Amino acid sequence: MRTLAPRDEWSVGCRDLAGRRRDVTVFVSADKIVLVAPPGEAAVLGPLDVGRLRAALRDAVVAVGEHPDHHE
């Protein structure tokens, strides 16, 4: 997993159905978590990549919990 910005955006490498390298991006927008998949593509993740996606989502949830606009 490559961290693009401190605590609020993460990128997880994957491949599309044609085998080209792509990224799934996870970022925090206010008190929501946003997943951005490759445009018009399916993201194909191996077991290690799924673990990285899980870690990125966990980190994003923590970031949302620390956000001042969080209302839960």
C-alpha cells in the first residue's frame, strides 16, 4: 500500500481485467469514506492486495472518527 497523503488518502495497487496495473484509491471526504476504482474497469486484487485495501479502509475509518464533523 502506498500512502499518498498523510492519513487522508491511500492507494492500493491492483490490475484491471486486461492485466494492466491500476490503483484503487481510498480517501476521506468530510465524515465519509470514498473508494475510487479504475475508471470503467474492474479492480482485480490478489490476497495481499485485499489485505492492503482492508488496512487502507481501517485507516480511513480512524481518520473519519478523528474528523471534527463526525456525527456518530
